[in-house]
Amino acid sequence: MIELLFKKKYFYPDDYKKTVFDVDFKKLKTLGIENIFIDLDNTLIPYDIHEADQKTLALFDNLHKLEFQVFIISNNKKGRVKLFANMVESRYVYSAQKPFKSGFKRALKKVGYPDPKTVCLIGDQFMTDVLGGKRMGFYVIVVDAIKRNSEKWYTKYNRHLEKKILQRLRRNDYEFYERLKLTEKR
Ligand SMILES: [Mg+2]
């Protein structure tokens, strides 16, 4: 199973940035990206924070100004996702069940099923965001987790798998691994 996923390059993100604030959204536009799907937990806010700060509000302002179709795509529950999404005036999908496709499809449906190549997914986890996004054919940017110590047990388990994936990437495809310049201790 894992072998197959490696063969299909489902664990190969297209880019790596330390945080969402380091993403050059204007450049994404020139690459043909029209839709931004962003993970919530540990990509935009840590698990123990519920609200958006000024910097995050400004980030979403910029996304709206650049006329992206923006969705927060989260595996978390409705209450938490809705509260945050309303603050930043974004549409959202909760209980998305990444890496499965159903949550992404809920968002795609709302924007008329655009070409997957026009969708950029930004997230912090290889097992949910990178795997899910690449299965969909999206452009995937992986970022460092904001804060690891408040993660739940299943995320901790995913991190364990992630570590193995990263080791495998480094071993099998060092050139790719180096190009990505991953700095977080994964
Ligand atoms: Mg996350």
C-alpha cells in the first residue's frame, strides 16, 4: 500500500514553506492557481487557539483581494471550523476526512468542479494534506506545524508515519528532498 503511494508520488508536495505567511500568492496566480484550499489546525492556528489574529485576518484580506476562491478544509468539527471561517470570511468544509476525497469534492462542487491544477492546497500534514491533495491532482504546499504539543493522539500517530515517509523520501529521492529544503524536525 505505502509502496504504491510512493510510486504514484502522492507524498511529494510541490513546494515547502515554513508558514502560510511565506507563501507568495501573487506568484501562485501566475502559475494558474485560482482556488486556495487551506487546512486549519496547525496550519492557520494551533489546536488550543480558536480565533484569527490580525496577521491572519490580513492574509485572508489579501486572498480575497487577489480574487481567489478560498476554502478552509478541515478534518475538525463544525463549531471550531465555522467560528474561524466566519472571522476570516472564508467558505469552509468541516469533517473533511482528509486524505479521502469527499471533503475536497464538497468544496469543488461549490465552485463548479474546476481543473484540479487550478487548486492549491496548503497544509501541515503529509498523511492528510499532502496525500489527500496529491490524490486529487492539486498543487500542494506543505508548511511546518505551528505547535506540535497540543496535537491529539491520532495526529501524533500520523506524525510517526510522517517521519517514516520523510526518511523514505530522503533515502529514495535525495535530490527532491533537498530541493524542498524541509527545515522542521519531522
Ligand atoms: Mg493540520
